[in-house]
Amino acid sequence: MVEYLKQEKATTTHERDELQNIVSNIIETVKQDGDQALRNYSKKFDQVELTDLKVSAEEIEKAKQSLPLSIVEDISFSIERIKSFAEAQRSSLTEFEKEMIPGLHLGQKVIPIESVGAYVPGGRYPLLSSAQMAIIPAKVAGVSNIRVCTPPTKGGKIHPAVLYAAHLSGADEIFAVGGAQAIAALAYGTESIKAVHKITGPGNRFVTEAKRQVNGVVGIDLLAGPSEVLVLADETANPSYIAADLLAQSEHDIHAQGILVTTSWETASKVEKEIEKQLKTLVTAEVARQSWENRGQIIIAENIEEAIAVTNDLASEHLHVHMQDAPNYLDQLTNYGSLFLGENSSVVYADKVCGTNHILPTNHAAKYTGGVWVGTFLKVVTYQRVERAGVEALAPHCVRQSYREGLMGHLRSANIRLEDQLEPKLDVLKKIEKF
């Protein structure tokens, strides 16, 4: 039986209901008032007054010119890594047509979604990598129009590095709009922002709730956020590495979650002390401490089998294995957004530059889905082509099944294609009935 050195504080039903109501009101207002609602919310939430919501080519060029060369080089490096991995994923998806039985040809097509809305968070930090993660796989997939929404800074402009990263990643249109109101605009459209077919990208709890509420009106990638990390560790793990990894995700948001699951009480105790030590020198400690104190957990399992069972049940967004011979556990770990094997495989490498996507399932969704990838932006659809030999093989079975189900229109549609039997006769139907 597991024991807890530290548990998270529960979220109340009242808090959840309040969030749903706030977001619902924002969505309805954007549906009704369009661009004006977006401007009003920018003034209310971002403290900026905007005239033009869409970013111009001149603004993008100014953003580029304002950036140090090292930032431009770093953006280009990470774009190439993400693009290369997305291209490798795309090559794994193939179209085919195969004659399954004589006269029956079945096929698969892979078709890009026509338009996608990419949400890029703003908030406390300029998340350059989020622009790349949401845009590049869509571009590689062949999406013809990618509309990006990201919050303006206090000066009324998008952070220049975020803006240039979005542009260089392949955005077709960029808008200085953030929050739940941006999701509403992408789903329903306004005067400036045309509605899209699917929305992707991480965000805070308001953005995530907005995606949940518009799902069905448009497609969404998944409900991603706030950030989660689970470290699975044994007695050989380095406590300072674990503490750094937990705090790296905790600094994202006060609602982010860091969890340690370990088989060692000694490791658990050392990590708890190390977290307190590192918080004293962490510049983002105000956010990270609140996140850790409210949502952080330290769980001690009796053995590795129990630790793995707990880990799979928690289904965290990021799963980092700090154990001896970590790759050996690859097949036993089944529920996670992305897996990091070994103490050197820091989650932050994938967050930023290594090439895998960091838009990943949270809130236990890893039990039924993976993260964003090039396939998120593709429709895998089927088609069929039936020749005469196929009719003769399929129709008798289809006629009998349709008759049993009482679907005489189906029966007729199948039967009418058989030679010399354009209308089923009663005696034929009686013969069918015995089958």
C-alpha cells in the first residue's frame, strides 16, 4: 500500500463551477459582439487597448530586427528539430488501396485539415517553443491556413521572439488575442478572425475550459494544461536532479503539478529537502512554491511493481524515469503524454528544442490519448470501389443481414445490383429467412 509524504490540496466544486461560468460568459459575449468583445477583454485582462487585432508584416519584420542573433539562431535550431521529427512521423502514415477479395478494392487516404487555430500562451513568460509545437506539425501535415492567437504584452504588442517564432514556423495569420476569448474567436469567428476547423495549443485553465466548451463546434487537439510532471525514482536517483525537474514544471503556473513516486523513503525525504533548498535561489519561486505547496505530491510505494501501477494510474503529462536501467521499464509504463528515460533525459529538452511535441495530455487524459503530432492535423479516411465480382460476393450476405434487421431499403440497395433480380420477390425473401 502506498504512503504519502506530501499530498495535494483538493479543488472545490465551487471553484470548478465558477471557472465554467466565467468561460461560458466570455464565449457567448465573443459570439455576440465579435471583434469589439475581443478588444474589451484585451483592455480588461491584458490592460491594453488594441485597434488592429491582426499583426502586420511590418510588425513581424520589426520583431525580427529587434532580436539578438543568438535568439534567431536558437529559434531556427529548434524549428529544424521539431520539423525533422514531424516529417519522420508524416512518413509513417501511408495511403494505400488493396483488393481484399476479387472485385472489392478498399483504400485509405490521408487528408490535411483545411484550417487550424494555434493558441500560443503568453502569461508570465514568452513561450517561444509553444508557437513552434502548435504550428510546425500542422505545416508539415499540409494545413493550408494556420491562424495563431497569442496575448499581447502590456505594451500592446506580441513579444517579438514569440511573434517571429510563430512567423518562422509557418503561421499564415497572427492575432494579438489571448485567453478564453481567443478560443471563442477561433471557434465561432469574428470580423477579423475567421473560424477554423480545429484548435490546438496549450494554455491556462481558462483556455483549457474554453476548448472543452467549444469542442464539437470545432475539433480540438486535447485539453492540455496546466503542466504536469511525474518523476519515478528508486534509491539510486539524484535528489538534486529530481527537485530541479519538479520545479521546472511547477514554475509554469500556480496550478501546475509535480509528483514524485518512489520506492525509497530516503530518496523522498532528500528530494523534499532539496526542493526547499532550490526554491530559495529560484527566481520564479513565487509561482513554483505555490504550485508545489498546493499541488505537489510525494508518494512512496512498497516496491517497483506498485510504483509502476501508481504511475500508470496517475497518467501524468510528462513521465521522467530516474531509475537504474531506466530503458528496461519502457514496456511496463503505458500511460503518459511523453516519456523521459534516464536522469539525463530532462523534460525541458523536449519542452524546448529536441523535436518531440510538448503539447501533451493532462488530467489523466494520457490513459486514452497521446499528445499533438503531425497526425493531429490529418484525417485518415477510407474509400471503397466495388466491381462486378465484388457485388456477387458481397450482395448475398448483405441481403440476408438486411432482411434479418428489417431494413428493406438496405436489402433493395444491395440486391438491385445482382443480375436478373432487380426486385426481391416474396418467395426469395422466405428462402432468405432461413439463413
